[in-house]
Amino acid sequence: MTTYFDTVKRSFTNVTVNEDGVNTEEFLEASEGVCGIFDRLGSSAFNVVKSDLEGNIKKVGDYHTANPDKSKTLEQLVISEKNEKKRPATQGLLWLLRGLHFTLAGLQESYKNKDQELKDSFQAGYEYTLKPHHSFVVRPVFALAMNACPYRKDFYEKLGSPPERVESELKTWSDALDAIIKRMNGFYEAGGHAKGL
């Protein structure tokens, strides 16, 4: 049988990360795969999350297409925009990382707490990923989306079978994404790259 992870163009486990940084093109391909997870959630309430991810993938991708030599890695991309008045790719990447972190956190909470329903897992993840960056106007939109989560059992069935393989692949995928997010959050923090965005 196949799993959702067999259908994505690239997994985060196959994104090149070396001393130069995180490969931009590969990272964007893997990020596109996350959008499909929201399709598996089966609720239009998550369209706002999916649209946000897709919009930020496009911002980063557009910059990379226009400036391939300055953006081979995510770190190079951010540094190349550092002295610009407007930094759309840097801001898009920051919000893409935040959206990916939210998704990752919800799935990690679900993985760790096997008796917890998905809406509770995503709510727990939201608390420490996106909520600190959202205004009181945006928070109810995300609350609505999380309340529209399918039952845990139904969601995991939509990710494929057998269940053991889904869990194993989800864990491997999550670990790889987690490492990239930690690396990039450290990079943004050390360089002050999020200031003014």
C-alpha cells in the first residue's frame, strides 16, 4: 500500500542541508507537499492556512527564480535581501517557516499523544508557534480551522496504510522538517533577520 508521503514530489528528508545552508529549490518542493496535508484534513476551514503557505512558497520561489545565484540556499536568499528596503522573500520565508512549524507541531503533538484528537493536537501546537505572532483578529480564524479538524482515526486513514508505515514515515518526515526549522529559526535570530518584518 502507499502513503501520502509516497505521493509528494520531495520529502524534507531529501532536502540538502550542508555548511552552505538549506537548498532553496528542494526546500520549496518539500514545502509544497505540506499543502497536501491540509487537503487530507478535508475541511475548507484550513484553506486559509493552506493559502498562506502557498502564498509564501510563491514569494520565496519568485525571488529564487529571479535571483538564482543569490538564493541557492535559504540563508543566501535572506542575506542577499538584508540591505533592501523591502524584503518580500525574507518575510515570505519567515512566515512559511512559521506555518510549517505550526503544521509540524500539530502533527508532533498527535504523534506523541496517541489518544488525543487532532483538533487538540493542532490547538496545542498553535499556542507556541503561530499564536504569538497573530493578532486578535486572526486568532479566531485559526480556532475555527482547528475545531474543524477530522477525527484522528479518519485523518490517519487518509494518510495511507499500513498504519505502522504511516507513523514511521510521518516521524522521519517530521524529524527532518524539525531540524530545518530549528536551523532557520536560529539563523533568523542570530542575524536579526526578522526585525522590521
